[in-house]
Amino acid sequence: MAKRNEIDLSSKRITVTGGSGFLGSHLVEALKEGGAKNIFIPRQSEYDLVSLDACKRVAKESDIIIHLAGKVGGIGANREKPGEFFYDNLMMGVQLIEQARLANVEKFVAIGTICAYPKFTPVPFREEDLWSGYPEETNAPYGLAKKMLLVQLQAYKQQYDFNGIYLLPVNLYGPNDNFDPASSHVIPALIRKIAIAKKNNAPSIEVWGNGSASREFLYVKDAAKGITLATKFYNKTEPVNLGAGMEITINDLIELLCKEMNYNGKIIWDSSKPNGQPRRCLDVTRAEKEFGFRAKTPFKEGLKETIKWFEKNVEY
């Protein structure tokens, strides 16, 4: 990691789209710790980034754009609204990158998705395997829309020498996560489900799939640190995984959560519902090599913090 390439964040106008969301709120704190003094968070009510005009206004006010904003959700939400997930995510990213280029924005940091990887990617996922097959069907429209931003940034580097980087964070979890049952991801969804079952003295909980699928999880504060380091130090066009380099089955995850939350009920698997991608675990060597990022939070410790935040802040 060459210090001479470091961007001094203190002198830059940094826009974080989605900056008031789950990852965004932690990223803003990490950027401040990294020296940033001028951070702009465009609110959706005033800046609907599906609109070209909003993208123009954001780009004109920015030296660096970190694009987190997106239409996101779990398997259920992706199955219900695949068209919206494709169109909204594609238009937000494509238009914002083009307007950033036209406005001479110094650096664009696109946050991709692990859903962009092929369904049967060899484990651990290496960045070179990103194009070796079609994504898992339930979230392919979302994953492909996000992957097009990588293509755009690489093309813009080639033609315009535009400085854009593309990061691929694995499934995130932590304080301030989305616990809405209609759109939450696996850890917050399970925490809420277990908490309700415990509150109602329910003898069992029902979970989608059969528990065999595996996932990797990255604590959100670690992810925010990784994005900040990449913003400061990384300027290449190759995509970079952000992960913890661990893997756990959904079955083992539920058992761990039940233990941490003192719930002793039965787990009933609804195998008529999809598992999603069979396995997810990242090769994280490129991030460490290129900008010195390695996740530091032990998984069990991160879960404890997430459960604690949920119990204090979420009504259920």
C-alpha cells in the first residue's frame, strides 16, 4: 500500500449516496475518522437518483462520490419486484457515473453486490470469477444491474481516464440494520423472528429453505473501514471483494442466534422456499494487498452487538 497515492479526505467534498442508511451511517463515521470534513448526504426526498436531474445536481457538488444508494432487499423482495430492482439500481448508477464524468468528479467509488457473482462460483469467490456464469436467479436482476456499473467504470477509465473503483462487500450485519420483515436480510430477519417467538412463548419458528446454504458475513463497521481505505488508496479498475473470509451455514447461524438469544424452540424448515445461492465465501486477499484491509470483528462478537442494538431500538 503506497502512502504516496493517499487521497487527503480533509480537503475533498465527499458525497455519500445512501449515507443515512445502514452501511451509509457507519461509513460517514469512518470517513470522519479518516479525516473527512465535508460530507454531503443527498436525501431521497430531494434527490431521487433515478432522475437525471438529481444526478446532475449531486455531481456538480462533489469531488468524490461514494455510491451506496440502491433498491435492496432479501430473496422475497427480489422475487416480488425484479423489474424495479433492475431498473432503479441500473439507472441510479449509470446516470450518476455519467454525470460525475461530465462534472469532472475526481473519484467515483461504486459499491457493488455479492449477488453479482455466478450462482455456482467456486469457493472462495475470487474477483476473476465474476463473469464465469449467470447469477442466482432470485436476485439476478439486482446483481446484474449493479455489475453493469463495473463495466461502465472500466470503459470510462479506458476512454476518458475517469477514476472509478468497484467494491464487492459480502452480506453485512450490525447495529442500525434493517429489521423490516418485508425487506430485511437473513441475520436481522432471523433475530426478529426469534425475538417474536421468544416473546410469545412460541414452540417453534419457520425458516425458508433447508438450512444447507452457506453465507459469509461482514460486520458493518469493518465494511465502512474497508470502503474508507479503498477511497483513500485504491485507484485500479479491477473489482475488489470486501469480506471476512469466513463461512457459516444458515442452519449453524440459526443455532448460534438461538443460543445467543436464549430461545429453545424448534426450527421448522420450509423447503418449498428457495435457499438462494448455495454457498458464499470470498477470497479477500486483494483488499489486503491493495489497501491494507482485513476484517477485525469476530463473528460472535458482532452478533452480540447486533442483538443488543435490536433489543434496545426495535419495537416488535
